[in-house]
Amino acid sequence: MAHPVDVHVGKRIRHRRWLVGMTQQQLAEHVGIKFQQIQKYETGANRVSASRLWDIADALVVPVSFFFEGIEAEENEAAPKSESIPADILGDKEALDLVRSYYAIPENQRRRLFELARVLSDVA
């Protein structure tokens, strides 16, 4: 069974990789490993060493601390949550694709879309 910290770090690697639009293959090439190893890191099946995490942070242009952000909140998630929002919303590929698409829209149209979404969510 994977350690919860390894799973969290793996999710953060995947999250950042998706945000920057990098494939597992591209990240693996930058770090100097096989893409299968990136897959194992992202699932938490394999633990990421400190030096490898340093290389991954460099490739993804984030500080190493990025991979540990939110870990305290994850441990305290025993309390019930809203059913409509997943616990790991940015770990969801569809949500990340939506965010990427949203920021591809010109700013003035994006603000109008945001207001429409806000109104629709208030009605629901």
C-alpha cells in the first residue's frame, strides 16, 4: 500500500504537469528517466527521492515545497464535504482542462463567462 505522502506528492506532480501542458514523456526526458517511472511517481506506487524531486521541480518550474502544499488539509479531511465539489478538484483531468480552456478565452469574454457561471450556480 502506498504511503499517503507519496500519493499526495504524486498527485501534485501530475497536477503541475497537466497545468503546464507537459506529457509524462516530456517530463521523463527532462529528468532523464523513463515515462513509466513518472507514471509510478504520479500514482504513488514509487516514492520520489529528494534529488529526483528536485529535478522534477526544476522541470516543472516550481519550488520543491509545491509538492507538499495542502498535505495538512488532506490529513484533516475527515469532516464531511460538499457533495458537489471533489476533494481533489485540481487532480481531476476534466477540471484542469476546463481551467486551461477558461484562461484561453480573451479576458473580457472570460469575465462575462465567470459572471454567467456565478448566476447559474446561484440558481442551482
